[in-house]
Amino acid sequence: MFVELIATIVAGIGCAGIVMALNMLTGRRLPKWLMPVAAGAGMIGMTISNEYTWFGRTADRLPEGVEIAMTVDEQSWLRPWTQLRPYTKRFVAVDVATLRRNAAQPDQRLVDLYFFGRWAPVNQLPMLMDCAGARSAVLVDGAKFAADGSISDADWQSVPADDPILIMVCET
């Protein structure tokens, strides 16, 4: 976030500098209001660029075995350019490299999900997926595994059969 702030300020200074150089080349004939307008436009442009490139930069830095399961795009009237092309504000990644199975429960998979947000810290959540029953259970407090791999006290939730996380976990 701090680096993006510095980049935005530098973009504003750079655009103002370009207008200042053009003003000197034209014999100071440009209007005085053009320099702050150029600085503001450069800062807004840099902010827009950072919004649209955040997802790609973050996805490229994911470790091996962590795959993106779903993205959430956003449009906002406060950002009119998003009406033309929404930007990715958050996404869910699945750590398929550490996916765990139990031979006694072949339809169940234990996986770590990572939730990324544009201005939010990364959150990790262990989840148990039941591929045959199309359901999932978050494994936080209270869930206990028996010796045969079955789970008790889990809060199972139905998941649509076309859920991208369920499909990714069950096809792996």
C-alpha cells in the first residue's frame, strides 16, 4: 500500500514535470492551471492502473500448487471507469499441493483456502469438502476426527454442484 502511494505521488510529479518542460519549450504560453491538472490526471491514472494490475501481480506471486478457484469483480459508480471494465477486487485460491485425503473416507478432501482482497490481509481457512455429497465444512472450532477419518460436530453446508472450489478440489 505504501509503495502504491509513493508511485502515485511520483506519477503526479512526473506529469507535472512534463507540463512544466512543455511550458518552458513553448515560451511559457501554456495556462497556469495545466500543471496541477496534469499532476491530478497522472495520479488518477496511476491509481486506476494499480487497481487493474493488482490481481495479475498478486496471482503471479502465488507459490507453486496454489491455484485460483474464483474471482470477484467489482463495478462502482464512484469509479466510473469500472462501468466499462470491472476490476478484480478479491479472489479465492486453493492450496491443491497440500490437499489431504483419507483412504477410509475417499469422497472427502481436506484443503486450505486462501482469501485475498485488494486492501485486506490474506486469510487462510481449512475446509473439508465432501465430493459425493456436494457439501463443505469449515474446520475451525469443535470439529473432531475419529480414528476412521470421519468427522463429528462439523457444520456442513450444501454447495452447488457447479461451485468452482468444489470442482477444483474434487477433480484434483
